[in-house]
Amino acid sequence: MKRFRIYVTCQMDDDLPYVIQHMGEDNLVIGTDYGHIDPSSDIDAIKQLRESNDLPPRTIEKILNDNPSALYGI
């Protein structure tokens, strides 16, 4: 994933500890679907991830900040 710069969008109902155990934390970003409303939209996803106790704070920051910055080159 890292070698080919493939990023995966996670959702709040994903088992993130399991996913990270198998693919690592360097290529995960979070999607919120702000642009449209459908049953899979989760407008509070960023807030929920920040408040989550399932992941270490550093992993959460990678998903919310470091990984998107690397993905978009900013």
C-alpha cells in the first residue's frame, strides 16, 4: 500500500484495530461524505474518531492529519 501510494478511507463502523493490525496505519484516511447525504454518511466521523478509545492518540492523528497530508501532498 505504501509503496504504491494507495490510501483507504475508513468508516467509524470499521474494526480499525483489526484493519491496522493487518495493513498498518500509514495509508488510512477518514471520509465523511460531506458532499452528499446517504445512509453511509457520517458527518461526525472526525469528532467520533478523536473521542475514540480504540486507537492510540498518535494513530488517530495519523489518520486525521498526517496521512491526508501525504495523500494530497500538502
